[in-house]
Amino acid sequence: MSRHGLAHAFARVAAAAALLVAVSVASGTGALAAGQELGKVLPTRSPEKVYSSTCGYCHGHNVGPIIRGRGLPVETIEYFVRHGNGAMPAFRPTEISNTELKALAQWISQAPVDAKEHGQ
Amino acid sequence: MSGISRRDILAAGAVGSSLVAARAFATPLDGTRMLPKRMSRSTFATAVKELQAIVGSDWVFADEESTVSYRKSFIPDLRGEHVPSGAVAPESVEEVQAILKVANKYRLPLWPISTGHNMGYGMATPASSGQMILDLKRMNRILDFDAELGTILVEPGVTYQQIHDYIAEHKLPYWIDVPTVGPIVSMVGNTLERGVGYTPYGDHFFMQCGMEVVLADGSVLKTGMGSVQNSTTWQAFKWGYGPYLDGIFTQSNFGVVTKLGMWLMPQPPVYKPFVVRYPNAEDVAKATDTIRPFRMNNLIPNGVLIMGALYQLAMFKRRTDIFNGTGAIPEELIKAEARRNGLGMWNTYFALYGTDATIAATEPILRAAFEASGGEVLTEAEMTGNPWFEHHKTLMRGGMTLEEIGLVRWWGSNGGAVAFAPVAPAKGAETAGQSALAREIMNKHGFDYAPAYAVGGRELHHIIFLMFDKGDDDSSARAETCINEMIVRFGEKGWCAYRSSVSTMDLVARQYGETNRTVNARIKHALDPNHILAPGKQGIA
Ligand SMILES: Cc1cc2nc3c(=O)[nH]c(=O)nc-3n(C[C@H](O)[C@H](O)[C@H](O)COP(=O)(O)OP(=O)(O)OC[C@H]3O[C@@H](n4cnc5c(N)ncnc54)[C@H](O)[C@@H]3O)c2cc1C
């Protein structure tokens, strides 16, 4: 294991300890954001994270139309993600899992408009 | 093609799913999932069952609806020549080995992908129909990050976004180098295609160090220092001992790469991006001749892009924003539109990395040379807020963006783009010649020439995105003819592609000569006698 790997392992132990304290004191506050650990697969991501690291690079950012704040139906969103459309690639269950997609579609459907976003 | 328009879906509203179910197979192609050549339905079904036993039934996709996301691509495919039979997605090396055993048993051809976003080259689709996609995206572990050496060891499914996030979260003093589409693509997939980026580490295969490959017979090869017992050097020394093997597993079908090592660039204290604007189409020769010596002596250290005006405009605009007539857009219109947007006909993006003192020492030398060649040298002082400058500023520091994909919708909402990427020596006469030939051929077929030159050291990749309308069969047919004509006529002048779409692999492979093909065929036969791995990849059966 590399130096960093070791440092990381230590950090994990420390984080776990911190989490225990945090859980007992303030039910979870202070826990680290769930990023990816060395040697582990990417954990299930929140809808916000999937959006900001995939959809948000195009939608509301010069390439695709704004999709938040329009109350788009959940099924419609899921359909576009799996099929792609024109310049939009299709995203497979291996990259956006069914669980992630369900939560993402619901989140987008209900999300308010973000003033920082603009159309194509 | 889904055979169902965006408007239909949006109009369907909450009942969208029933509409989708009823109409998803509306085109003839969608209705005929392609089986592997010479394989009966029952054999295919048996193989699928065995694959399900290995990876679980959730991770085998072998019906119309579940394979839809593997069929999507931006390139023309009028005759359904790149339709996969399905997909299987392992999560470990052991599962890959077990899948290969099944594939050998039934002669099931497998097309490996890492993230399968090979955009403009066929996305995840195979060189011939019926192959099953071996989707390695679930294998997305970052296995090692050595913070002293700045090296990383990753699995195929790791995206540049994941590495970007890992570095940010752990505050590591390194940069990654990305293709212009970093967030959704793979460091392994891109490097195996010998892709390029725009920091000083832009030649990805050059910066690769050590790989693990599962061969068709299930044996696991670690290249370089990787097979030495107790090795601590796998990601530090590329060449190992004896013949250097890594190269034969890039742009190839000789094995399934399951791990890859890369070097990362130490984050510099100061980063300064530049653009050099040239006003005329002919100026590409001057730009090339000015850059070359600085790339050779490394005063300009990064992968430089010489961006044509139309490539730049196409990112953020649609064709109808500029032109409503028929045929290619007249040059004067492009020039005027470029000027309105703070762009030249050619826009050269480079950057300096170092300290204030080293940059202050280098900058005047470069400025003087570019200005003498007729270029206007601009920096953040003048260009902040210009969307194109901001885009390249992001790229030349390995940042995350997908903005360039905008060019795929140039002709409208159906999208359509296929890449032709010939290489040339970095000499003015060569770029001028290539640009003239490409423009002539593309305009003849009714397409706009939207060029970019990515300058390596002594060579450049001429990246030509042929933008067409995939929703229009006539446009698709012309795109196909046009790409083929470009490949052939460039080839006559000794200019060949460094990489190609799945639809033109054989055509390009022929240009590299019979002996070359025979040697590849002999290696293939030795390593994969049943030809189960990606038949047709780079013209290797
Ligand atoms: C607008 C636009 C801009 C682009 N800009 C760039 C750019 O700047 N630089 C650049 O390089 N590309 C660029 N591309 C092309 C492409 O999208 C990227 O190269 C992308 O990284 C390739 O997709 P991927 O990483 O998902 O690889 P994949 O699609 O996963 O892999 C590509 C191919 O490599 C082989 N392969 C992949 N993984 C394995 C494996 N594990 N074992 C064996 N064989 C394997 C397969 O043949 C596969 O089809 C651009 C495309 C578009 C549309």
C-alpha cells in the first residue's frame, strides 16, 4: 500500500471514531461526506451528486435545455436517461443505477428553478 | 434511433411510460435485435443463462428494452451494422475470467468497453452486429493513489470525474489530464484508444504505466514491473524487461484490460492560459509553424489546440443561428460570426505552468513569436467571460466540462457526428493542405468543415467532426460517403487516421499495409484463437 493509502486508512479509522462520537452526541452531524474509498466501488450517489456530475454539465449549461423547475414527469426523465436523445448520450444502469435514477428523476421533477442555469 | 420524438415524450406527460412501451420499437432496426453470426437463438439463450449465473440476472441485458442504452450512438448506421446482441457487466476480474470461459465455449463475441462513451467513434457499439458488450463500468475502483509519486492505478469503470472528486476530497496536489469530455468517460477507455488531453500530460498513452490484462484464455498478465514478486515499481517504470507489451493492448482486441496505471501532473503554483487569434483561414500554416519549435523545446509544455472558428461556434450555437441556406456555410459568414463572438478564424490555446518568475521569463519569447506571425496574443485580462476562452482555460488545467458535445446538435435535435482524425507532421504546409482537402470534400457533400488541430510534439491530430442530421437518412448516407471519401483521399497523400469509428475500421486498417495486418492477425490467432474478443476492432478479425 502506498504512503497515501496508509494515510487514508488512518483517516478512515479517525473518521469512524469521529462518526461514533458524532452519532452518540448529535445523531450524525459531523459525519464526512460519503466519497469514494480506495479499493472500493463508487457508493450510491445522491440525486444532487448525479445531477452535478453528469446532467448539470449540459443542462442549463449551454448544451441542453433547463430541466429543473419544469415539473417534468418522472417517467419522461427516466426514458431520456436510458435512451439518450440527439446530442444526449444514453446512460446505462451500470453508470447510473436504477436506484440512483429513480431518486434522480424524482428530485429533478420536484426541484425548483436554479437561477444560475441558462438554456442552450 | 428510438423512432420516437422528444415532443412525443414530453407531450405524453405522466402517461409517458405507456407511450414508450407501445412505441419503443417503432423503427425496423429496433425490432430486430441482432444475434451473433452463426449462433442459434437457443444457443444464445443458453449462453445468456450461464452469464446470468456468473454476474446475476440484473447484470445481463439481452432483450430489446434493456439493451437500448447500448445501441445509442452519434454515427451513421443505416444498415444496422453495429447493433449489439446484448450486454454483460461483471464486477471483478474473476467474473471477467468466467465470462470469457462461456464466450469460448459458445463462440460468443464480446466487445469490451470501459465507460462506452466513445463519442463520434461509435459510442459502445461494436464493429459488427451481434457482438455482446462486455461492460466493465461496474469495475470502478480506484485501487491505489501514491501521493509521493503522483501515480494512480484504476479499474476500467473509473471516470475522470471520480478521480477529480477523489483528488479534491483528499486535497492531493495533483492534476488530471482529460479529453474534452472528462466527466462521463474513462481514464482506461480513453488511454486504450490513445486519446489526448490538453495539459502537459496530454498524450495519455505516454503517461500510462503498467496494466493488467485478462487474456481470452483467462490468464492474467501484468505488464512492465507488475509481475515481479513484491514489486513496488509497477506504476513508476514503464518498460519492464524484454519486449514492451503494453502497446499491443491499445486500440486492439488482444485482451481485456482490467487495471491501468497512470502518471499525474504535480499541481503547479501558477497557471496562465493564453489564446492566439488569427483572422484568416489561411493562417493555420503560420500558427502551426510558430507553435512547432515551442512544443519541441517545451517552452509550450501542453497539448495545444488550434481551433477552427466553426468548431468553436458549433459548441454553443446551432446551424440555423448562422445560416438558413442550402450547402455549406459561406466562409465570409463564418468569419463575421466569429468576429462577433470574439473569435478568430483560428484560435490557438496554450498555457504556461510554473511560478510567476518562470512564466514572466517565457511569456515575452512566445508573445514576440506569435505576434510576428500575425497572431493576437490574449490572456484572462482581455478574455475573461468569453465562453470559449473559459472552456479552454478549464481544459488546459484538466477541468470537468461537457460543453463540446454541443456540436453534436449542430443540425438540430436529432444530433449526429462522426469523427475523422488524420495525423500529420506539425508543419504549416501540411495543415494548410489537410484543411484545403477536408473543406473541399465536406463542402461538396453539403457539410461544414469544423476543424481542430491538437498539436503533440512533432505531429498534430487533425480532429474533424463531421456534423450531420442522424434523423435524416439522406444526411446520414451523405455523411457516410463523405467520411469514406476523406479517408481514401487523405490516404492517397499519406495522411491516415490515428483512430477511427467502428464503421471505418477495416478501411483505415488497409491503409496501414498488408504486413502490418498479417502480424496483427498472427498475434490475434495466438492469443485469441476463437476470436471471441472484439472481432473487427481496428480491422483485426
Ligand atoms: C465533442 C467531443 C469531443 C471529444 N473530445 C475528445 C478529446 O479531447 N480527446 C479524446 O481522446 N477523445 C475525445 N472524444 C472522443 C471520446 O468521447 C473519448 O475519447 C472517450 O474517452 C472514449 O470513450 P470511453 O472513455 O468511454 O471509452 P470506451 O468507449 O469505454 O472505450 C473505447 C474503446 O476502447 C476499447 N476498450 C475500452 N476499454 C477496454 C478494456 N478495458 N479492454 C479492452 N478494450 C477496451 C474498446 O474497443 C472500446 O470500444 C470526444 C468526443 C466528442 C463527441
